[in-house]
Amino acid sequence: MSRTIKLIVIHCAASPNGKVLGSASKSAAAVIDQWHAQRGFRRQPAAIAAYNPSLKAIGYHFILDVDGTKSTGRALNEVGAHVAGHNANSIDVCMMDTDQYSTAQWGELSSLVKALLAKYPGVPVLGHRDLSPDLNGDGTVEPSRWTKTCSDFTVANWLAAGMKPQAKNVLPADVPATHLPVAAYPGSPPSAATSLAGAGCFMLRSPHKTPSRIHYCRSS
Ligand SMILES: [Zn+2]
């Protein structure tokens, strides 16, 4: 089944700036799959069977990790779970980090969005927050109207600048690639899930469920 795509939506994960989520044994998408499973997200069985069968829950189509590694979640023809009211006709890209992205991430974002626009010509590219309600009906969603801060950079400015990294949103120091490239556009399934090396917990400010905070833990 093919979908009519009317939007490309950019998200941020609100994870700690500079913290690479994936590892040699587990893609960022596989980690996010666990998060989304805990939040009650579920993919349809037929969709799971058709694409990325190790991922049962993930709501995103694409994940760009801090080191620039791209991994895939849902298939392009599969409805995502990322922005209320717009899932049926949109493709999403989630950038790890909160509001500062590596040069590698900016480069991958540009390549990915260009590829998507080649496939879906003329489709608007927006940040999640740009889909907040325009309460005064003036055609502009002012910052005071944002119901969330995701994508934490102004997508319109990024597009107007020819998809160049936005100066305020660049990580001070690039992080080294610490895990294997697990997928290339349009994506190969991530490696079989195995336990993460090490353990750690961090608090995430969820840009998607403000003002709640979600406590994510990695289990060793
Ligand atoms: Zn978002």
C-alpha cells in the first residue's frame, strides 16, 4: 500500500547533546524502539514482517545519531507515530541530541531530506513545533504557540540557507564515530538486537509530551 506524502517532519530526541545513542551492537533505532515500546507504541504485524522485523514499536522512519549514523525504523509506506494529526501523510526524521547537532548529522540530514524531496517533490519540510496550532490564525506559529520545542532549530531558516548547518545548533566538538554504520538510505535492517555495553541512565525532556520528563535507563 502506498501513501500520499504531504509533509516531511524533523524531530529531535531531546537526548543529551553530544551523546551517541547507538553502539556497535545496537543501532539508535533499536534503542528508540525500546523507548517507544515502553510508551505503548506498536507497529502493525504486517509492517513488522515486511520491514525491520527486529523493531516492534518504533514510531520514526529515520534516526540520525550524533555521529551521523543513519538507521531506519518504519518503512516509507508505513504510517509513523510521531506527530498527532499528521502521521497518515508524513515522513519523519529524528535527530538525536537536544539542540546541537554534529557536522556529520547536519550533512546526513541534508542528504536524507534531499533524497526524500527527490522522491516526493515539493513536499513541505517542517519542524515538529511548526505543526503547533496557529491560534491567532495569522498564518505563523509564533514561539509562544509552540506546544513543544522539537525540532529545536528553525527548519525554515535551514532550508533558506541551502541546508547549511545552523550556527547556533552545531555541537562545539564533533564526536568520533563509535559504532558501526548499520543502515544506509533507504535502509537495511539494523543488526540483531543484543544487550548494550555498559549501563547508564539519563533524564530526557520529552519534546513530544511536554512538560513531562521521561527517565530512560539502559540495562547492561
Ligand atoms: Zn518531535
